[in-house]
Amino acid sequence: MQPHEFKINEDGLRAVLPPMEAEIMEYMWKVKVATAGEVYEYLKDKHENLRRSTVSILMNRLCERGLLKRSVDTGRG
């Protein structure tokens, strides 16, 4: 997935998004492109009970809101 090209400051981001979604967006802006698994690997040490499925769900929600855009990886199969 990729973030869309707008960015607000950290305080503004945390005012409009729940904390975990804000962390995901901050990471996505930093790395530009990442899978849910990569985001999970980045966040798992900061959040004790975080599950990969939770990251996938949150990234899907961000996609539905238009904050992330999904791209299909055709490298497999």
C-alpha cells in the first residue's frame, strides 16, 4: 500500500486519527510503500499485544478512507 501525498503535522494527525492509525500513517509517509506485514514488524515491539491481523484491518480502514492506496503485487505466482 502507499500513502496519498498529503501530510499534516503530528498533532493534527493525532487529532483526527486514533493513535494506532496515526502511527501507521507516520510510518507509511516515511517509507512510502509497505505491506501490512512490514508495518506489523515495525510496530510489534512498541505494542505488546499487537497482531498482524489488526494491522491489516487498520490499513484496510485507512484505504477505505482514502488515506492509503492499495497496489497489487504481481511478483508471485
